[in-house]
Amino acid sequence: MAVYTHLSLEPTRVWLAAHYPALGPLERMEGIREGVENSNYHLHLADGTRWILTLYERRVRLESLDYYLGLMAHLHQR
């Protein structure tokens, strides 16, 4: 299973509203089982959109985060 850090719905709602209020309310979430590292969740928002939340685990080197975040921004634009 690829979810190593388990999140609960209500604390995630609070975090999402505090950091990304423009996304709107979080209705539900589910862990993504596929994959080999990091924790990934499908976030289902009240407006019907879906997002993926990735938690980079400790084994990812800090200097690698710029690459991963740049890749995600690139993929999102396409």
C-alpha cells in the first residue's frame, strides 16, 4: 500500500481550508493504494472537482522537492 501517513477527514478539511481556501470545501477523501513511496490521496471537493494530495515522506531528499514540484506544475498546465 502506498499510503504511509494516514490522514483523517476533519483535520484535512481544516488544513485545506486554511491553506487553500479558494478550492472550497472538502467532501471526502480516499488513499491511493497504487505506488511505492509517498502518501497520496484523492480529494473530492464540494464543487465536484478532484485533486491529488501528495505527502512526501522522509526518504525523499529535501533538495529533490524542487524537481517534483516543478514536474507537478508542468503536468498540471498540460
